[in-house]
Amino acid sequence: MTAAPAEPVWAEAVAALNAAPDVALACHLGPDGDALGSLLALALGLRSLGKNVVASWGSDPFRVPPQYAFLPGLDLLSPPAEFPAKPDLLVTFDTGSVDRLGSLAGVIDGAGAVIVVDHHPSNTAYGTVNVIDPDAAASVVLVDELLRRLQVPLTADIAACLYTGLTTDTGSFKYQATTPAVHAFAARLIATGIDHAAIAREVWDTNRFAYVKLLGVLLDRATLEAERGLVWSWSTQADFATYGVGMEDIEGAIDMLRTTVEAEVAVILKETPEGTYAVSMRAKGTTDVGAICVALGGGGHRYAAGFTSDADLATTMDRLRAALDAR
Ligand code: AMP
Ligand code: MN
Ligand code: MN
């Protein structure tokens, strides 16, 4: 576990950003609200300081998940093919390890300096400056502090990005990480005049009918293994094609699965275009799914984590059960 950023770490990050006329920004592939919100908030902030920014992530195809299409600053995004291979300064967000940068992973070696802004306990500290706080509820908490130290005023546009990250990673202010400080931060963001109800509606309460139908398929397939407190389901590339729904659009499906009272752990396996499985795990109670996913080659937090598996569905599930039974 890395300790919260010390004062010299903040100072080094601020100095590097102040000195750089051009800054490249990247978040993890298949971005969620925290990854996108962090990326766009700092991109908007740096633009207001007159910097040239390029912002992206290493997913192919490159598209903004529809639930985040309302975010300000999308005009600052470019596809990964246009990302510089050797930026003087690179900042990564919400990305615990280099492989989570996907097709942009190689930029780490090409970059002059790398500032890592993250809150994953599993972060490998791969930057030249590591702004990492595993106790932060979301990466946007660290971005907010960085913007304050860069003396960037908190505009409503920046606040909308930060609020999106905060509501996403706290599960709409429901998860354990929702401390008094999180509510105080939310209050400060709402005070800028953002339409927080509209953001919540976009992020949590808006789905296409095709998504609702695909959710039905996933729930119909769900299996309860009550003896090990596990509920799980999966989706295939064929499902995504049939329903015209993207892999990253079903981020919320696991939240329905995890309501199962008989299960402490919920799992969804999503087949990727490469034929691997992107595995999402959620826990309530005492199971540390972050530790389990690290053991299985991934990462994440105590209550929400994931890993990628090259094995088939049955083998992946056998490995996962073995890891759970070793608890
Ligand atoms: P997800 O289930 O995709 O929403 O991810 C939950 C948490 O686990 C997030 O904090 C992710 O960053 C992390 N995570 C998901 N997949 C992976 C992976 N393949 N490797 C490392 N961390 C992951
Ligand atoms: Mn994330
Ligand atoms: Mn996060």
C-alpha cells in the first residue's frame, strides 16, 4: 500500500505541470466516470492555463460511453492514434498499472516524465512522480487538489467532471468510501451551480431499451452458488452484437447482480473482441476482491476490482472459485 502523497510529491507534480507548455493526458481503457472525469477536469484546467493538451485512452474502437456523453471538454479528446509517442510530460489517471493504458502503454517508456494520479491500492507506482492515495474515494479527489495547487478556479464545467467521478466511484454516495470529506467535496462542487440531478440521471438512470433487454439476458443467465456466497453471470461478443450495446455500456449490470442477498461476491465476465474475458468483481462484507483480483493478475479496490483472463469461461470461473475458497 502506497502512502498518501507527501508535500514534496505534490510540489514536484505542480512544478512539472507549470513548466510544461504541452501536456499529454491518458486514463485507463474502457474508461468509467472517475477515469473520464479526472482526465477531462485536468484537461480543462490546463487549457485555462494556456497549455496545449492532448487527452485520450487506449481503447479500440475509441468512443465515449453514452452515459458520459454529456461531460464538458469532450472536444479536448483525440483518438489514441493521434497521441504523441514521446510527450515531454504525460499524466495518467485512475490507472493502477501500465497495461491498463491499453494501446497507449508504450507511451510510458517514451515520455520524458510521467505523473501518476490514482487511488488504487494495487498501483505499481510506475510514474516519475506518483500522486497516489489509496484512501481517496476517487481519483477526482486528487485532481481537485492538483487543480487547487495549480490555482485553477473551480468552474462549473470542471466541477461537473469531478462530480461525475465522485458519484461513479462512490456508487452514488453509497459505498464505504463515502466519508464526511466526500460529502464536503460534493457540497463544494454543487455550490458551483452544476445540475447534479441531471448528472445523476445521465450516469445512473438512463438506458436504451436494448440495454434493458441485454440486462434481462444477463440476469436470466445468473448462477447463485450459495455455499460460497457467489453470484455470477457473463456476456459474449455475440450478445453485444445482437443488442448493439458496447462492452463498457453494461458497467451497471453488476450493480443489479450484487443486490443478491444470498451472495457476498458478485461477478460478471465480459467477453472482449480479443476473446479474453474482462472480469468484474464486487463484494460486500469481509471478502477483499481487490486482493483476489491482484492474485489473478488484475487489480482494484477492496469492494470493486477486476482482472483479465486469457482462459475460457469455465477455466476462468474455476480459478476464481479456487481463489474465493482460499479466503
Ligand atoms: P470494473 O469492474 O471494470 O468497474 O473495475 C472495478 C475496479 O477494478 C476498477 O477500480 C478497475 O480499475 C479495477 N480493474 C478492473 N479490471 C482490471 C484489470 N484487468 N486490471 C487491473 N484492475 C482492474
Ligand atoms: Mn476506474
Ligand atoms: Mn477510480
